[in-house]
Amino acid sequence: MKFSDLLRMSGSNLLRRKLRTALTVLGVVIGTASIVVMISLGLGLQKSSLEQIEQYGGLTTINVNTWGNYNSDSSQEELRIDDGVVETISKIPHVEFASPILSTYVLLKQGVYEGSLTVQGMTQEALQNMDMKVGEGTLPEAGAPLSFFYGNQVITNFYNSKTNEGYWENSEAIDVDLMNQPVFVIFDTDAYYQSQNGGSGDGSKPTTPPKKYIIPTCGMLAGGTDEYSENSYSVYADIDALKAELKKIFKNKVIPGQPTTKSGKPYKELYYEQVYVRVDKMENVTEVQKTIQEMGYGANSNAEWMEQTQEQMKMIQLVLGGIGAVSLFVAAIGIANTMMMSIYERTKEIGIIKVLGCDLGNIRTMFLLEAGFIGFFGGLIGLILSGIISIVINMIAGSAAGGYYEGISYIPIWLVVISLAFAVLVGMVAGFFPALRAMKLSPLAAIRNE
């Protein structure tokens, strides 16, 4: 018997008992939809966690600092980060690049508005590989005079110096244009506040207000004031240009944030508080992190958080998937029951087929095809239903959280394919034993059956 004939006979047998077939398919629909929705919730939580981790520094970056040095031995020299340390870190296996971060605290003024910010000087390689989406202008260029690249939420740090009200007091946009209007920058903030409060630098005479500098804006990060990312509140500059500007402004003076000698004089070279390290693969982050910690420096990354999150998500997915699998197991019992009833009703038909010389394998295949059809159509409709449920869940969750959750339920393509294949497999497995019973029926007994 041809395979096409088996397909036709299986389909016609199912259509002959429409109500029973529909109810059996409904069981598979509910089972498939349950397991897909449950797994999609686990995947959605995992995806949301990964996106959140990505916003807070990525999965292949390490932040190196001196804060992790907990040596209690005061006789040991204090650990510092200089260009030599950065070069050593950059040569560690699996490190793509290491950029020192030179931070300086500044005060920005435009009209009646002012804001206190930290400028971070970094290398060109780091700035270009930090996945920052430029909204306006460009990133700081190498060899160019000092310019600032602002995060999209920097403006929320500004306030009206006359009323002391800013964005966080009234949630209204601040009338500051960092891109097109001049921005006055005060680097010596200590002298500025002392002069404003009538204080003195040495206790004998009033402090002279520091000089204001106009630092051009080279660009701004894409996004509005309500779109957060790792770099939203940051101000970036080319590290060489920032070094040159600071040395010129604080000539023969201590640059704020820099260590001093025992006599209070500045060092000739500049030291860094942090190093931004990019590793080639997420799997190698922990190894590089341990190597840096063995050097005595603090090193933190999202790798540990990521590992814990993945373990938790696996447990959640197993639990949710198990709950959904119960429904599919019940559906499998329904398929087996339907196929057994079909055998009892078609006993005479099976006997005639055997007497006519039909191969036993064809009888088995026919019943397996019927069970497979039930699994396929039940799985297909179940996937459509689970997609609708997923959309509804995301809409309700997004509305309840004010748009914070964009996808609490996530159904990837691989889950669709595996779910459909699994539904067909469950159907065929459920129909396997009824098919064996059909093969074992005695032809003469089957023909005499009424």
C-alpha cells in the first residue's frame, strides 16, 4: 500500500468521527499552549535579566579599581593604577583592550542653569567599542582639542541656580542646549564653592573665583531623558586631550582627585581610579577577573551575577515547563484512549485489510499517522493560542508597569519548532501501543466481529 493511500485513509478515518477528533485535538491544544506559555515566561524573565545586565555594563567587561585592595599591612605601598599597570592588564590572555579612566569632577553652567558632573577620559579604542549610539554629532576625536560627549540623561542633573529647582523637582524639561549653545566649565570646583560662600583658601584672604572655560560639545548619546542605559548619565572625553587640559589648568598644582607626595606636592604622572577592560568572550571573564585580583586590584564584572541569574532561570524554566508538561501528558492519555476506541470500532475493517494481504507495518503506520495528525494540528493550534496569550500577557504587564516590561513572555523560533515536533511525537508515542494492538488482532476473529 502506498504511503499516499495511508495518508488518505488516516485523514478520512479522523474526519469520520469529527467530534471525538476535535475533543482529542483540543486536549493537545491546551497541553501545547500551556507548556509553551510557561516556558515563554521563563525565557522572557531570562531575556529581561540579560538586557538589564547589558545596560549595567555588558557581559564581557571588567571594571578594575583600587577599592578592592584590602591589605591591612600599612607598611606596604598603596596600590595605584598608572600607564604601566594598564599595559600589564592589556597583555593578559583574552583581553581585547584595556583603557584607563581619568575622572574629574566639574561644574557646568549655561545661563541660570548649572550642574555638577564627572567627566571620564578614555582612549579612542574604548570609546569606539562601548556600543554607544550617537544621537547628534560624533564621539571625541583623537588629536583634537578637548570636547565633551554627553549622555542623554545628563541634562537631568542641571538645576536653576536662582530657584534651586531642576528636573527632579518638577519632572519638566530643563532649558539647556548642550549641543548648540556654549557651555561654561569650571574645573577647580573647590575654589568656586569657596569663593561663592565667602570662604578662603589659606585662611587669610578671600578665594579668587576660578576661571571658566568653554568646552565644545562633540556629540550626544541617542535617547530621551527617560531612556536609561549604562552611559546615560556619563560625560566622556578623549583621555589625552583631558590630560593636556588638566595639566594646563592646574599647572604646578594638585589636580583634584590625584594623590600627592608626603609633602603635599603633585606627582609628575597622572594616576587612574579605574580601568575599563574588554574580554573577548563571556566564558573568559571570570578567568581574567581572577588574574587581575591576584595582582592586588579590585575587579568586578557582571559574570558572577550572570551565572547566578542563569541558574535561577533554569530552575524557573524547569518548574514552569513541568507544569505545562502535565497538561500535555493528559492530552497524550486522551490520544491513546481515542486510538483504542478507534480500534474497537474498526476491528472488522482491520481484519479485512489483513485478509487482503496488507502488510502489518502498513496497519501500524496508518494508526501512527492518525495519532501524528492529532498531535500536529493540536500543536499548531496550540502555538497560535500561546502566541495570542503571550501578546495579552505582555500588554497587561506593560500597562501595569507603565511600559517598563516590554516582553515578560518571549517565544523564540526554536521554541515554536520544538513544541510542534514534541506535540507530534507525543501523539505518535500515545498511538504506538494501540497500533501494536491493531497489528496483533486475529484476522478471522476480526472479520467475525460485529
